[in-house]
Amino acid sequence: MIVLLPPSETKRAGGDGPPLRLDALGSPQLTELRAALVDELVALAADPDASRRALGLSATQDAEIERNAMLRSAPTAPAINRYTGVLYEALDVDSLRGAAAARAEARLAVGSALFGLLRAADPVPAYRLSATSKLPGQPGLGSRWRAVLEPVLAEIAAAELVVDLRSGSYAALAKIPGAVRVDVVAEHPDGRRASVSHFNKAHKGRLARALATSRSEPDDAAAVAAVARRAGMRVERDGNRLTIVVAGS
């Protein structure tokens, strides 16, 4: 089983790994596009105004542009430790030890606008590029990634179950046949349901932790739902679509 996470806009600085080596990342089929995007971001960083427009940044976020300028020389860290934010706080991978940590490293992956697909241990620097970014003179990232990333994900999905926790903009970069998708809704006392926005990430992080550390190896949506229920979640299933139901106010 692979649990595919969305990335986060925020990323931890620093790292104790050597500078980026694209040939050290998994899925070498993606190397050519990864290299092109890295080169484009480094070149774009020389023009702060163009960088802000392309990346959706304000002048107070110029440190993100500096990160992109240093993509090929900055230290790296394992992908699963690079990302921060609500989902990754709930996942809390740093607290895992022993067999649970090994299972998490084997099962967790991240969908990335810059690298396409990262396994948990893949060493990457801090960077700024979102799925909705539009680099100057280039097609949208969806059209660039789809042709190369979808075959890689299809090959993975043919061998093992993929639980796709990506947000909509990242899911649009590449489809995954047969993947289990997860929604989060809040159920209010009157029975009314509404989509959950901010806390959606926290509940997906909890689910990712339960799946990443489970001693069982779920091979279909029903088994994924069973793991979630053992972790105390209320889950409904409709085919390969799971809905986590949380209490609304």
C-alpha cells in the first residue's frame, strides 16, 4: 500500500543531506521534467517580480524566491521531513520508532509540483512551486506532468493499493486508476453535512498515520476503512470513495 500525501506550501528550512541529486530520487522516469523545472525555477529566481507573479508571492515572501535560487546547492532532507503544516503535524512522523517508522517510510509518498512523486526518504531541498503555479512561457503544470507522471502512478497502482489523499489541484496533475480517495465532512446536530476545509488536513493526517503504521496491509477500500475505524474514525464507504465524518458545531 502507498499513501499519497499532498505537499505543503510551507517547508522546513535546512537539512543535513548533500545538495540535490535528481538521480538519487525514486521514479527515474521523471528525471527529465524534474531537471527542466529545477532549471526554470533557478533562472526565474533572478527576476523577483516575475517570480512573485508566477508563484503567487508577495514582497514579504522573497525568502521563498531565495530558496528557489539555491535549489541545486542547498542541503536536502527526506521528503517526509521537509513538509510542514496541519496534515504533517497530525501525521507526526518524527515520533515514530522501530517497525512503525520503517512501515511509514515504505508506505508514505508525496505528490509534488516540482518533483512529481517523492517517496518518504527521497532527499530534497526546500523550494516553492505549487500545482497552480504557471511558469513564464510554459504550459500549466498539469499538462506538463500528466504525460510522464500518470504512467508511473499507473504502474504503482497495478502492483499495490494507492490511497490518494492529495488535494484537488495536485490530484489534477495525474490520475491514478483504482485509487482510494478520501473526503472529510462535518455532520451537524440537525443532520446537515458540510465539507471541512482547514480541519480536512488534520483528519487526513490522522488517517495517514493510522495507515502508515498499521500492522495489516490493506489491499482495498474496505480494508482502509477498517484501519480508520480501528483508529477511532467514523468512515463511510461508497466503492473506492471513503468519507470521514466528523462532528460539526
